Amino acid sequence: MKNIIICFSALLLVVACKKKEEPHIMTDVKDLNTVPLEYPQTEKDSTSFNILLAGKEKVADPYQWLEDDKSPKTLSWGDSQMQLTLKYLKQIPYREEIRARLKELNQYEKVSTPYKKGGYYFFAKNNGLQDQAVTYYKKGLDGKEEVFLDPNKLSKKGTTAAQVLSFSKDKKYAVININEAGSDWSYFKIKDVEKNEFLPDSLGKIKFSDAAWYKDGFFYSRFAESRVPQKKGSRYSAKNQFQEVYYHKMGDPQTQDELVYVDKNPESFSNFYTSSDEQYFILNVSQGTGGNKVFVAAATDDIRKVEWKEAVDDYANENTVIDVKNNQFYMLTDREAPNKRLVTFTLDQCEEGFWKEVIPENDNLLSEITMGGGKLFANYLEKASTKVYQLDLDGKNKLAIDLPTLGTASGFDGEDDDTSVFYSFSSFTYPTTIYEYNIKDQKSTEYFSPKISFNPADYETKQVWYTSKDGTKVPMFITCKKGLELNGDNPTYLYGYGGFNINVVPTFNVNMIAFLERGGVYAVPNLRGGGEFGAAWHQAGMLDKKQNVFDDFIGAADYLIQQKYTRKEKLALSGRSNGGLLVGATMTQRPDLAQVAFPEVGVMDMLKYDQFTIGWGWADEYGKPNDPKMFPHLKKYSPVHNVKETQYPATMVATADHDDRVVPAHSFKFIAELQSKNQDKSPVLIRIDKNAGHGAGKSLNMQIDEMTDKWSFLFFNMGYKELPKKTLD
């Protein structure tokens, strides 16, 4: 062994001496490109629109025609853009090498957290490279596995996603939610659990709905026939309004479903729930992605005579009724508690003055409460990493649950008579592992551990704190190989989100290994706008304070450069959805910051975002364009409206033809402006997935294709003639 080490050290010395001769070293990016960047012509007209403020604010909208994403003209334009993008990507000499490695990494069995329903345990599993995970079930933990639901048989292209949504109280029936081609539109089917057969029932026109069983049917939310866009093509871009709650009785056609509730405000979401004992009804009503009203009632067969009582009468806070036990409603709320607390109340005394604290607020975010085996499980975020505690239903006898390391745990959900519950645990280099937790003994036993072709022990994750523009300290996770040399020469992938109170926590992404093993650095800051540190952290990055999020992201990049992790020429920015907005705003404000940018499925037109599908629901996060107070802020950072004639990073915008959450028009307009005004020879391209949506339900092979193109584009535009050598070979 000693001789091997000496020989290896000598080899490293030789490599170091010949560094300038290595074919994979950094070179002038423009020397590598052999594809002429002749962008498709994008018609730019004099179209404009008015935003009603104190008067009328006229806004130029020269690419408005791209909003009609199903028109022949737009489809032809998109095809031309993709032809150029694919032609560019095909010149990259190591693209297929990357694809092969990603397939190898993904070729392993993946299993979800099991859950018990009646006498069966259900779980999802992907045997390797299946496009969609398959749901299995078995009688008892040692029973024979049988396929319960295989989405791969619902579509030849693997683009139909399906999952079990909820079970009837007697566990005889299950509602199955099905989405096609990545769209948020879905339809419900019912399956007989024992017979493993679908019933004739089929419900459509559904979007963002649960299924709450009550007796021989269930409550769900849908857009009524008159509210669903009928014009060809508009189904994926038209504004969605008037979500209504219905009750469906098994065996009846959907046309006979009974209307239960419709809010007076057309721009609202209404979701109906029942307690696990079916003794109580719960109704959540929200006007966006922020706070919600909560109504509660005693269950009744005559839906028209439901006597609702207001437990929460405004939209100022986030409130979630976990369940009802012993006639006590358990509700997680951030009302008077930015880091959240758990309270209880009864139906007769549900007003805030009668609430009783079960788990008071503390210094860390109480992110989730689950129940199982007659216990509460409190999931906290401490410095953006999970800590879980077991408590009695009255909040007493708090016990910490040991977790493997810094990371993220979820699950701990079960029925009242369960003696154990399951949970998953993962981190940036800790593959998602399933554990069974014995409630009485408070001990965890490994239930499933994946076998992947890499060694997690070769990598490390550290959490650092840096200072943002206004002096705020912001945490960031940095993952890389152990012993990484801080020489300013490491390819670095900076990912951010920063919005909607969403927690960005340590989770495992096997595709990231293909980057890390080539000497890459993966950096994830917890930007303001997220929820990692409670409501105050979220509020510091929303509405008129949104600029703080961009400043935090820029500060993360500056930190990585100052600390010699990387330099501008080897830094890539990435974000999806609200994170796509983040990258778009960052690169228009600081086009000199990075070498590569990946703004994906981003909200890019901040002056019209509320005019498409459910964009109106984001107004409590961004502010309304027609609000005189918010208009100047939105206009100042809207990526589409702030592209100027300058040099931009090599950019690959991403969208999909069935994205009906953040419609493709956002990305179309942004790339059109970039191609019109970019003064550098670096590519500014767009990648348009077909038969895909915002991201959920995308087939595994499509995900591999996407990551192949991302890593290829990244390394190529950082000047690598060949892939960097694996640092751990």
C-alpha cells in the first residue's frame, strides 16, 4: 500500500508539471465553439398595454405574440430555437460521456417511506431507470409485494404521473391523482384496494385539490365547466378562477356532484378536509400562497346545512389543522408566533381567545407536525437542518430523536394504533435512506438503504455564514470533495430560491454527484424570502423587500469568490420557478457576476405574471402590478424589462410546453430580449421540453437528458476541452 501511495504521489507531481499541456484545462470559450450563433428571427412589434395606477402606465410588450404558445407562429419559433440549442449542445465532445455517467448513477433502486393503511403497507419504488415510480403494497411488513399503481403503463412516453392521494375511512378505496405531460391539471380515479381494480368513476377539471373522504364519497376542488378554458391551447395559459368545492358520491357521474362551497372572490383557493374519524369538516380558504382562513364544522350528511364556524377569520397567517383527536382540533399556526406553535381548540370554542398552546413557539422554526401511535412528532429546523422530537398529545414528555447527521428528515406519520412509524433521511451526500422508528423504545432501525456507485465519505458539507449587502448574516451550505484546494479554480454551481416561505434544506440529488466528482463545488444559500427561519425571514424577502433576495444571492457569489472556492469564469448560477426569477434578476443586475446562468421555468415578466393561469395567487408574495406602491419595485427588477445591451453570461433558459404554472411566455420573452441585446459571443439559448410541465412528474429519462445538457453546457462554457478528471479516481 505504501508503494502505491508513493507512485500515486509521483504521478500527481508529473501531472502538475504538465498542467499547461493538459487538454481539459481552461481555455478561451469562444475558441471551442464551432456552431454559428445565428439566432432565429424574433418579431418585435409596437404592442403595449396599460397598467391602471393613479393614471395609466403604458408598458411596451413587443413579444406579446409569444404568449400564445400554441399558435403555429410560436410553435415554429420554438422549434427553431430548439434546433439551434441542440446543434450547439451536440458539438460538446463529452456530452455522451456525461449522459452515460448520469445513467449509471441513476441505475439504483429507490424506495419511498412506507405507510400503513388498514392491513396494508404502501410505498413507491423505482427499480432503476423507470420513468415513473411504481406504487406497491403488501399485507404486513413481511408480506409479498404487489403492484398497486404503475404510471408507466399509462403513457408510452413515460410522461403520465400518478399517485395515491387518500383512502376511505375503512381503507377499502383509494383516490388516485393522475397528471399528464407535467400539467397541473389532473383527474381522479378510484381504486378498490382489495381487488386492486379501478372503479368506473372518473373526475376531471381538477387543479390543486385534495380528496377528503366522507362516508361513501369524498370532497374535492375543481374549476366548474363554465370556468375551464375551452379555446384550443388556452387551457395551459388562460387565467384560472372560481375554484369550487364539490362532493362526489362513488358510482355517480361527475355531473351529479354536489356543489358544497364557492368563495365570492374569484381569485381564491378553497380546499376541504375531514378529520380522520370523519366527525368534523375543515375548510381552508386562501387568496394566494400566503395565509388562509380556517372554518370548522360538525360533519353532516346534509351538506347544505353545514354550520361553519370561523377559527381564523383573516388571511394574515398560515394555519394548518393537523387532525382532530378527542374532539380537540390540533392546528399549527404562525399567528402571534413567527416560528410557529401548535394550538388546540374545540368546535364550540374555536375562536383565538380560546386556543390552548400545546407546543409553544421557540427560537427555531416548527416546520411540521405529524401524528402516529398516539404521539406527536415535532419537526424543527435548526439552522436549516432537521431536528425531530416525540411528544405526548398534550405536548409533554418531549424526547429528541437521534438522526444520522446534518440533514433532512420527513415522515413520522401513522395511525393511532401503530407501534412504529417510518421516516426518510437525506443530505447533500447522504442518499435518501428509510428508517423504522419504534415509538415505545424511541429507536430507529434502518429499513432501506440505496446502493449507489459513489462513496459519500469522500465528500463533506459545511455551513458558512456570509454578510449580505445590508449587513444581514445569511447561511450557506457548501458541498465538495474533502480536502478541496481553495485556489479560485473550482467549477462552482450556486443554486438559490428565496421565496414563498419555502425551506431549502439539505437533500440528496444523485445528478449532483456527476458534478462533484469532477471537482465541482455545490453551494446552496438560505436566502431571505424562504421560511427556514420563520415568518420574519420570509417577510424580509417579499413584496417591496424582494431586492434583499437578489442581494443575498449576489453576496453568496461574492463570498465564494473571495474565499477562493472559485472565480467569475468558473461560477454558474441556477434556480427554478421563483428561483428562475432570482437568476434572471441577478444576471440583469450583475451581468458580470458569473460565467454561466441557468434561469429555469422562471417568472420573468413581473408586470403581467398575474394574467396567466394561477399567477394571481402569487400577489401576496410579489405584490400586484397595478398597485401604485408595488409597480416601481416590480418594474425595477422584472427580468424581461431590465435586459440591456451588455455582455451576459452564457445562458440556457429552460421551460416546457405544458408548464401551466409559470407559462412558457415568461421564458420566451426573456430569451428574445437576451438574444436581441447580448453583446458577447457567449451563447444565450433556450431549452424547451415537450410533453413536460413545471417539473413534477417529469420522466426520469427526461431528467437525465436535462442534466446531461446542463453539465455539458456548464463545463463547455467554463472552457473545458475535455471533462475535468475525476478527483477521486
